[in-house]
Amino acid sequence: MDMLLEALTSLLTFESMLTVLIGVSAGLFIGAMPGLTATMALAMLLPFTFSMEALQGLIALGAVYMGSIYGGAFTAILINTPGTPSSIATTFDGYPMARQGRAYEALAAATIASVVGGIVGVIFLLILAPPLARLAVAFGPSEMFWVAMLGLTLVASLSSDSLLKGLLGGCIGILLSTIGVSPVGGESRFTFGYPPLQGGIELIVALIGLFVIPELLTMSAEGRGALPDGGELRKKEVSIAKIARRIFSKPANLIRSCLIGQVIAIIPGAGGNVTSLVAYNEARRFSKEPKSFGKGNVDGVVASESSNNVMVAGSMVPLLTLGIPGAPPDAIILGVLLMHGLRPGLDLFTQSGVLTNGFILSMGLAALMLLPVGLLGGRVIHRVVIRTPYYFLVPSIAMVTILGTFALRNSMLDVGIMLLLGTAGYFLRLIGIQAAPIVLGLILGGIAEQGYVQTLMAAVVDPIPWLRLVRNPLSMVLAGLVVLGAATALVPMWLARKGLLDKVDDNDSGGSS
Amino acid sequence: MILRLNTDIASGVLGLVFGAVLWFPRGDIGRLSIIFPRAILLILALISIALIVKGFIKPSGRQIEITGSPRRLATVMIGFFVWWGVVEILGFLLTTLIAFFSLTWYLARVETAVTWQRMLKWTPVILVLVGVFYLTFTEVLNVRLPSGMFF
């Protein structure tokens, strides 16, 4: 407790406050740029922290991390382009809301959810770090396979028009993830004799291509901007207090999303994109109006943004206790810790307790800072999107996406792949195959493959090798959740097809009238 | 523009073609590396066949609609690829300036005629926009953008 108070004192200085403010603002700006991820934001900041004291450097990194994850929501809502992979699920309802003229409602909901998520993540980190870290170690290959499968059940939710087309999209995404060097066998696959393809298809490249290019092509063909002309923020009609009341009056969605975010965050390798997708899926599944998801339901934005911001602090659990980065940006923070002679483990909470607690608390402060910085930043970015004529907006977004894609690996091939996937994505959308299941398959394909193949390798002497996938209790629980998840997504579809849901609706309306 | 197309059959055929492209080179790949993709390829084939069968029995959509101008769509689509293809020849800065001016001019024509005076008015905005991003990426982020023949 003394250490916590001492850490709080060291944090409440002008210098620390300024560092958090600048860090959050810079992170927000970088996160809002398609192609520039939280990992890149931290990597860019890294050289600046060399000359800083350990605590100031870590505060800056934590603030940029928090700001960039949140910043991804801006473009996700305003131009249907996730700024960071963690914001994929935010596009599902955020962009429809913006198209309906409810951009401010979506931005404010994303901000409130991000603030709550960020603070909850910090509280979790302070209280539950050691016991949760022990649980993270229990996740072996078979458990990771089931975590990926759990994420893939979302395909059923994302395919309201046609489940088969959704599954086809998911399979295409998984197969795209297998291009390049195999994670287990180490061989090159599906490169067609073209060595540069050995690096595989980078997730961000596919993400930018599949989400941005079809939107740019549609805007060009229709001769319109990203949002309807004259669309205003409608700030006066929907106040922040009203939106906050709406979110907090139904806390189940927020609590569930935060818990999902925390549990997935401590699993190394899962990352914010998986977190937000799973939280979104569960929000839809538990909602009384699942059909309104994907058409502008604010609960979808809340689920996605709260869970991905919980992940920021949540993924520090395995990092600070075991030295295992929970998400790619954590690897950079690990580097800074080691650079300052700080080794993850018990010592970090005892000998360097003030520093560690100061870093954790600074992330809470960064989460709080999201509220003013985010609401102000949201207005500025919204104004830019609304007031810029579409003939400036299309080339501007195209330029930024080309730059962002190239900067990932200094590769023009990546830009070509991005354009190719984007063009394919446009035509796939026309025949009913949406981008979201493809991206989901791409994200989870690698995790599923690694878990699946490693489990089968360990079971090489077993009479029925695949039974190893459900041998231990944790795997069984996860497999049960997958079955339950698939059933709860498929049963309503089956009922709707049989017309049974219409009868229930008719009865309900008859009863109420 | 509305085109008559059975979307289920089109999706199924596309799935089979995509699967075939990856199925044939699988012979050179070792067991550990192919075990997972092979399982997914089989699932993909089954889903594609199911879609084709569904397309004949109970099709979900018999037409697709390309909203807006197909000509503009095709031009911008080709324009993006030309932009990408020329970057390594002319360099990022010059290519992007040309592409930006061309796209702005072409898309602005939808609303009204674009005069030289109007283009001149846009010039400083485009130069600043491209210049700021170019300098940010090259000088601040240390990204080495393709320089091509010029700079």
C-alpha cells in the first residue's frame, strides 16, 4: 500500500501529467491513421524514451499505447476503416451509426467504453496480476486451438445473410493466413515459386485492403463522401451525459466485455483484435435485439471498445509477471524494461514496486485523459471527414493507406497485395461474401493452426490423436463454450428459417396490444 | 447497374477455383505444414459444393447491383494499380502528386466542370498535403520511400 501511495505521488507531478497528455494525443493521432498500429506507435516512440528516466519512459509508452488503441475507433466509425486491428469490430456498428447521422453518439460511446475499459484493466492488473498469470501458463496448444475456434464462431454472427457464404469467407481468410512459412513445419507454402511471398500476407495489409479499398471504390463510383452530405455531429441532440446514462443503465454488456477482454488479454498471442471480436460476438448473442447488430447498435461499439482497452493493461499481466508479451506492443515495453535493468517477475513488484505501480497507475491516468482528449479529437476528425469534398478525401485516404501499408515492411509488394485484396473484396461483397469473416479467418488461422498441429504432434502415439484436443479439463470447458457459442448462433437462424421466431413475435405483439 | 447473377453459384465456383489454386501445389509440402491447410481446403470444397447445390435448388440472390457509375469504378480501380506500378519508376513523391491531381480532377468532374483556375486553387492544398505526409514518413518516421528515377 505504501508503495502504491508513493507511486501515486510520483505520478501526480506536472511532468508526468504532461507526458500522459502528449502521449495520449500522439497515440490517438497515430491510431487514427489506417495502417499505423499501436505497435508502430510504440516503436516510433522508443528512441525518445532512451533519454528519459525509467518511469517517464514507461508512462509515455503506456499513454501512447492507450491512445493508439482508442484512436483506431475514430476512423473505424467515421470512414469504416479500422485505424488499428483492435477496432475491426467497432466498424460493424460504428460506421452504420455514422451513416445514420449518429457519429457523435458512436464516438462518445466509444470514448466512454474506452475510458471504462482502460480503468477496469488497470484495476485488474493491480489486483489480479499474480493469480491470472498462473492461469495464462495453463493455456497450451490445445487450449489456444479452442480459443481460436471460439473466435471463429463469430463467423455465424457476422453472416446474417448467408451462413454458408460467411463460412466460405472464413475459410478463404484461414487459407490466406497459411501463405508463407509454416509456423510448425517451417516450410514455404503456397508461394508459387515467388520468394517474397514467404513472408506471408501481413494482417494489417489485408485489413487495410479489405476494409478501405472497397469503400474508396464505392465512394468514387457513387460520387459521395464517407458520410452523408451535411451530416452533423448532432452534439446538442445527444449529450455525453445521456449516452453515459444509456451505457451505464445496462451495465451487463460493459461488464461482460471487460471480463472477456481481461481473460483473453492474459493469453499470450491473442491480442486486442481477437478480444474485441469475441466481446462483440457475445454482446450480440446476449442482446435482446441481435438483429440490430451490424446496423448501428451502440452496444456493439461499447463491447468492442471496452474490451480492447481492457486489453492494454490486461496484457501487461503476463508481461510484468512472466516476461511474456500478451500482445505485440507489449514486446516493446518489455524491451524498455530490460533496457532499464528491470526484469519481469516478483522483483518488479517488490524491489522496483514504486516504479511498476507508477507505470500501472499512469495507464489509469491515460485512460481518464481519453475523455477530454478523445471528445475534442473526435470533433476535429469528424469535421475534417465531413467538410472535405469526396474528390479530395478519396486520393487522401488512398495516399495514407499506400504509405501505411508500405511502411509496415518497406514493401511495394504489400501495397500490391493490399490493392489486390481490396479489389477482390469489392467484388466478393457484391456476391454476398463480406470482408469481416475473411479478416477473422486471417487473424485466427495462425493461432488455430499452431494449436492444432502442435497438439497432434504431441499425440502422435495416441490411438486417436485428435482426442488430445479435448483431453484436459480446460480444453473441455473451452470446447464446450465453442459448441454452446455455435449453437446459440445457429439455433435462432434455424428457428427463423422455420418461421418459428415470427410466431413468437406475433404472440408477443398480440399479448402487448 | 444491375447484373443477372446467381450469387450462390458464383460464390461456390469462386470457392472451388480458389481451393484448386492452393490444392495443386500441396504435393511438395511436408506433412506437418500441410495437415492444417488440407483440412481447411476440404471444408472449403464442401462449403463451395453446398453453395452450388443451394444455388440450383433455392438461390438466395439472382442479381447484383453495382451502385454509381461502373465506368468511374473501373477507372479508379485501374488508377490505383497504375499508381502502385509507377511508384518504383518515378518515385513516391512524383507519382503521388500526379495520381493525386489526376484523381481529384477526374472525381471532381462528377459535380461540375473543372477549370484550370479551380485546379490552380487546389494546387497549394495538394502540394502541402502530399509534402507533409512525405516529410513525416521520410524525416520523422525514417521510412525510406521509393525514390525512382528522380527523388
